Amino acid sequence: MKFNQNNFLKHISLDCAVFGFHDNQLKVLLLQTKHTREWALPGGFVKLEESVEKAANRVLKERTGVDKIFLHQFHVFSEPKRSEINPIVNDMKELDESGGLEWFNNRFISIGFYALVDFSKVTPTPDQNSFKCEWKSFGEIDSLILDHSQILNKALETIRLQLKYQPIGYNLLPDKFTMPELQKLYETILGRELDRRNFQRKILSYKILDKLEKRKTGGAYKSPYLYKFNIEKYNKALEDGLSGGW
Amino acid sequence: MKFNQNNFLKHISLDCAVFGFHDNQLKVLLLQTKHTREWALPGGFVKLEESVEKAANRVLKERTGVDKIFLHQFHVFSEPKRSEINPIVNDMKELDESGGLEWFNNRFISIGFYALVDFSKVTPTPDQNSFKCEWKSFGEIDSLILDHSQILNKALETIRLQLKYQPIGYNLLPDKFTMPELQKLYETILGRELDRRNFQRKILSYKILDKLEKRKTGGAYKSPYLYKFNIEKYNKALEDGLSGGW
DNA sequence: TCAAAAGTGTTTGGTTTACACCCATGA
DNA sequence: TCATGGGTGTAAACCAAACACTTTTGA
């Protein structure tokens, strides 16, 4: 299936900061470009008859295999020169016969989205312009294409703010998880350590968790309880907001 | 000066919810369209070489006479049919010889901004497609053109959330103001009453106010103190965020 | 001189923080 | 059996909500 620029709105793009959580680390889904081997956020364009939310969902379905991802727009990036491509790329793109060169030389206003996904359910899949698609630990990402670093940082900042009055985790953790795992997630996003006991008390006070039987498997030391989110209460908390902050 | 559609990015517009505060009421700046006499939010388009923020600032300078207004983007509105114009307008627009009909029949993705301004400094000024421009009390606004009601409501919702961790008022009140006035502003935005004494204690705890001499003028009863914002501390609070919420 | 608005302060209850002890587990 | 991680509890500090009394002002 070839890219046909006539199917898309000119000047408008979208970029997604897709976050996952694995090995106690915050992961970000990135693409490596075919030509320059630079890293980029997954992104795409908006079809003539779809909303930007639909477009973002479509793009992420392609990149991850997962549909209906938790996804929110958070900022529009529109500096006039933000999408000016590297002259080197310009040359290399000419190798491309898809007519993409003309398209990519347009100025783009990009709508930034952040997405939270269950790491284990994602199958990273490169797009037409990419060489590969894979998870990177947030801490190990250094330079990204265009203004994508800025977009990524602003996405994380937005999530940190959301955390103050909304629960998080349902979209980032597997169905069943332990309290220490959930805590680690919060600590990772917030970038600081939390008190184990106070964390538990606070989270439980939101009443969005259901406690299950003890876990038995592998891990050394005392086995922690398993929890799962109570989805109704979780969604209600998402809408109503939480009282205290972190 | 005629509108030349070649100077603007196609498919992209912006709409601004401009809030002011007057007579203890929250005011919104609206335009009344020439043809159908419907009400609309001030809006505009993005020039080929400007950011959306610059564009919004430019548009609001034209509508208010005020430059460098406090202005933030808050959401992108992109439902495919959101900008489909009323067929009646379509006919009437043909009266217009500016070539605007073709332009307005495009699909537009609109970037929503909210703005906070000092009511007394604004000179409402209609644009090319408007009959008049004036302040309306938020409570008295019923129907707006296209999805502008939705945009306006989402703007207010956003401000309410901001209020939880950012100070507000510097952009909405005159230089000098009294504590009851500031409180009324908070109450108006939040849509509920606050305790006078607790409000004062909390606001003062932020240390963003400087207390001045007593006011003497007109108002009956005991004269309240005048305050002004300490702009350095205010800006710092804007960046760092406040601790407690409302 | 009185009603209404505004200045100031105190009590109370909940929430957050800090910290301690015990239990379970696999090496 | 012991080091480590995990479950549970409590005292102190802090903050927010509720409420009372006094002062100033113009009518």
C-alpha cells in the first residue's frame, strides 16, 4: 500500500509519545529512520475525513498492533521551522520514488499525543519510512529527530501533572500486579522515591483496587499480594479526579 | 486590507475563548457574524511563517487592542464535520466578493486557546466577517456558531483545573484590587462560594500579593485593603505550581 | 447608632509524613 | 538462619474547614 498524499490534510501531522513499563523502567516506543538512522516518535497524518484522535488511534494500531489505546492529545507544536528536514535527508529522500519528498518539504503543524500501553501487548512495527521500531528506556534516549525530544519531554511533564489528580496504571500494567510494581511505576513517572507504606495507604484509599490471593511464583523473599484495578471505580476516578496529589 | 487565503495555512484555524472580569461577573468576548447574526468566538488563521501562538496573539491584538495577552492553547477540535457551514451562510457568503466562500468551505482543524485579560483595557473590535464585537456575561451566552459552545466550555473547564495548581488573577484584575474582589473572581471561575477567611489565609500563604495602603474611595462599609500582585513571585508560582488546591 | 462588610484569630478534624516492628521466603 | 522484601500500625506535624468576635464605614 503506497502513501498517497492526496488522502491527507496538508500541513497537519501528529506525533505520539507511547509509554510502556517493563523491568521497572519507563519505556518509549521509537522508530529508526531508514535513511539517516535517527530516532523518532511514531507519527502520521490525518485523513481527509477523520478526526485527529481517530488518526492517532489508527497510527498506533499500525505501530503496536493494539487498538483503542489510551491516548490523549496534549499540545500543538507549530514553530515554523520545526519540520524543516535535514538537507542530507533531502538528498536521500530523492532515492524514494513515492513522491514523499515534496510532501515532507511542507511545513507541518504537529499535534502531540501521549499514549499509555501495556508493554507486553505491543508488537512494535516499523512504518514505511522506518528501518525498525522498538522500545527504548526513557533514560537512555538522547537525541531524536526534529523537535521530538521536546515533544517527548512535554508529554512526560503532562503525565506527571495528570498524576496529581487522576489515577494511572490501568493502561501501563498487566491485569494483575503487585503493590511494589505499581509503586515503582509511580516512582518512575514522578522521578522520585515514595514511602512504601504511605503509598499503599493512599492508593488503597482511592478504592480503585481489588485485592487478590497471594502470588506464589518465582521472586525471592516474601511474596506480595496481587491486585487488579476495579475498572468501574477506576474510570469513575478518572472522570471525577482524585482528592490529594503526589 | 483584503483577506488573501494564499497567506494562510489551509485546514488550520484557531479559536479563542477570551475571559474578562467585570461587575463581579465572568465575561467572554464574542463576535456577531455579519450575515446570520450568530455569535462566535474570535478566531483566525495561521500565516505561512508564524507559530499558532503568534497567530493567536495577532488575532487577539486585532480584536482587543491589547498585545501580549495571557494566552494558552488547550485543545484541538477536529471532528470532520465541525466546520461545515450552514447552507444559508453559504448562499449569503456569495454576496461576499473576497473569495472567502471557497476558503470557508474547507474543512478546518481548530486549535483552541483561552485568554485572560484585564476587562478595562480591551477595546472590542469586530473583524471582517463580523457585525460587532462585545463582552457577554458567561451565564447569558446560549448558542454559538459551529462547535464554539463546546470550545468555550472546555476552555472554562481547563481554567478550573489550572486553578488547582496555578495562581490566577494577574491577567484578569486591574493593577490594584481588594481581597473580596479576588475572592469573587475565584468564586466565579469555580462556580461556588468560598469562605472569606480561609480564602484570604490561603492566598496570602502563596506570598504572591503585596499589601498596599487602605482604599478610601466610594464603597459603603468598612474599606478593604488594596493589594497588587508581586509579579516575580507570581510568575515563579506559575512555573513551580502551588501546593494545595481549591 | 446600626447594618453590612471587612480585618483577624482559634478550634477541630482529617490527611500526610515519618518511622518501627513483624512475617514470609529462598539462598 | 539470615538477609531481604513485604505486610501492617502509630505518633507527630501539617493543613483545611468551620466558626466568632471586633472594627470600620456611610446611611
